[in-house]
Amino acid sequence: MTVLSNGFLKALTEIPGGPGDEGAVRDLIARTLYPHVQDLSVDTMGNLVVVKRGHGNSGPKLVVSAHMDEVVLFVTDIDEAGFLHVATSGVVNPRTMLGKAVRVGPERLPGVICHGPVHHIKASQRGTMPAVEDLVVDIGAQDGQTAKAKVKIGHRLIFQTPFRLMGTDQTIAEDAPLPKQGRMSGKAFDNRLGCAILTELLVGDPLDFDLIGVFTVQEELGLRGALAASHHVQADVVIVLEGTVCDDLPGPSGEQRYPTTRLGDGPALTQRDRRYIVHPQLLQYLLRIASDHDIPYQFKQPNIGGTDAAGFAHFRGIPVGIISVPCRYIHGPTAVADLSDFHHVLALLRAALPGLVNVPGVRHQH
Ligand SMILES: [Zn+2]
């Protein structure tokens, strides 16, 4: 059984799910998992907690987690000319946003992010980028009154980006399995790719012991869902799945560069980020499993970004590991990822889970 079709990735990445508004993502995941798991529950913040029963052996309380939310914009003002003024929910790079198509509010109204015609930009401003608060969104309204009839302050704007398999212009059937090689583009790869891998894991064969999947909310606003979930889930060990920064791009010639990660070099393993130092024995274990199974891996450049790992470790300082799919251009409208990296993250996870019970420092509470 697999859920990894072209259509599942398309659905999972194209649906809206800004911080605090993850319901559509959660529903799709819950509907997909329902026939394959023993318990599904949603906590007061909106985290989805899924239990896949094992063969009955007692073991550590093992959690694999992925955040459901994506970076979005929201409306802060509607001016007399009918343009929407915006702010971001999560960090978004304004360089990536000019001219992009968005969907606005619950009615999903089409909009375009604009910033004045090039003819009106002074020569001195041409090399600079606008701040997010200077961007406006055109929804085709003739005036403010028309816009205000449709859009309210606080409505969210979601990037309108189709999921695509790259390297072909052929239409691929929705039920076609996700290819093992090649590259894909779409929105919300941070972190719907993690959600897709966790969903696939939970529809698969049971382990000897219970596996708990936690799909968190509001990671992009400071790990808020994970912090709340950590206390009621009470894990012994957590693996956090992520879509992470990849900047393996050409820079100025002659400049020596150390990309955060590289596309196609395999799962990115975090040693430390700005919020968390990965449990050393757990990291050593993941490295050993990768080499035992011939699964490529790379280290993510340290001290970049933060993940739900810090949120889960808040509970008793439990060990947490972080495995990521490198994604170019995340925190913008369109990302690009490598399919072999994606499948290798799943392979590494499957290979690593059964032996997590024996990793020193993983405590049995049950
Ligand atoms: Zn993320």
C-alpha cells in the first residue's frame, strides 16, 4: 500500500494551510490515514495525533512528526483604490513575491501581488527590493468599497502554485505513482513533503511497537503546536521531518560557497540549528543506519533555521532527531525538490525506526 501518487502530492501541496488555518491539510491527511491506523485525535490547538498500533511489544514511545502549516500572507488594510495591503505569517522573502498569483480569503479570490509599474520606479530604487509592508495585492476590485465587500482584514492569502513533475511537459495521471527520480516543484514543500512521508509511513506495515504520528500546527510562528503537543504526547524519542533550506545555486563567480544543503545529495541531517542540538547518540545511530543501508545523506549547515525539534525536546529534554528533504526557494511561492532525496528520507526513516529502541539515552517510561 502506498499513498505516494502524483495526485496525493498535488492535493497535499496545493491546499491552503497557513499557521492557525491547517484544517484542510489535517482533513486530507486524516481521511487518507483513517483506514490504516487505530486512533486519530485532534488536540485543542489543532495538532493531529495518529496512533499506529504495533505487534504488541512494549517499547519506547516513538513519535514521528511533521508540521502542516506553510508561510502565507494576510490582509492588514484595504485602501480606497481597492488594493490589499499585507503582512506575512511566517518569514517570506519579498524578492520571490512580485507578480505572483495568490488566492485571497475563504472564497479563494484570484489576486496578483504587485508593486508599481517599472516605469515609475526611480533609478535609485531599481536595485532595491520593496519591504513586505510596501507590497499590495490587486484582486481586480474597482474601488475600496467593492474590495471590502469581498475581503476582510485578517483574511489569508495563499500562493497559487500548481504541483509539477519537472523535466516533462506531459500530463501525468493523478493516480500515477510518484517517480523515484527527477525533480518536482510546487508550493508549501516546507513542510508538506514531511507530511507526505509521515503519511506514507503510517499507512505502511506496523512496527513491533506503537508508532505515533504527530502532524503539528503553527511551526512557522515559533513551534507553537509542537510545544503544546510535547506535553500531552509525552514521547520517549521524536524524529522531526522537514523540508529545509537548499541554496546550492550559482553565486558571484569566484566566491567560495558552502550551501546549507544540496539537491540530490540525500536526506539532510541536522547536527544543530539555532534552537536545538540534536541528541548525539541518536545522530550517530542515524548515520550508522544510513551507511548500513547505502542511503546517501548530507549534513545541513549548522545554526541555520529552527524546527519543531526544540518544541518536542521541551518535554523532559527527550532526544529528538531531524531529517529533512532539501528544498530550493522555500518560504516563497514555489519550491523545487529532488525526488530521490524525498524517497531516501522515507527509506532512512523506515530503516531507522525499528532499532530506535536500543539507542542509548532513549528511555522507556512504559
Ligand atoms: Zn518547516
